[in-house]
Amino acid sequence: MKDNQKQILLRLSKSLYDDVARWAEDDFRSVNGQIEYLLTQAVVKRKKSDGKEEK
């Protein structure tokens, strides 16, 4: 694990895990990689929308 990464425990329902796992497979990612990708995209989107509200 890289020094700048943190480990967390994440509990998901079986159905959500299965959906994310299928999505990850479609995108050629691990489940962990898919969750990290989705969270990163959500944070970027939120930062962009926060910037628009301030103007």
C-alpha cells in the first residue's frame, strides 16, 4: 500500500457489492479500484458544483 493511502472498513449490502463488482468487471477494474474511482468522480463533481454556487 502506498504511504498516501488510507485503509477503511466498508460494509456493503450483498446486492450493492454484486452490482459494483459487475460494473468493475465491465470497466476492467478491481472492486476496490471501482469504488475509489466512483468516490473520486463524486468528489470532483461536488467541488465543481460548490464553485458554481459561490459565484
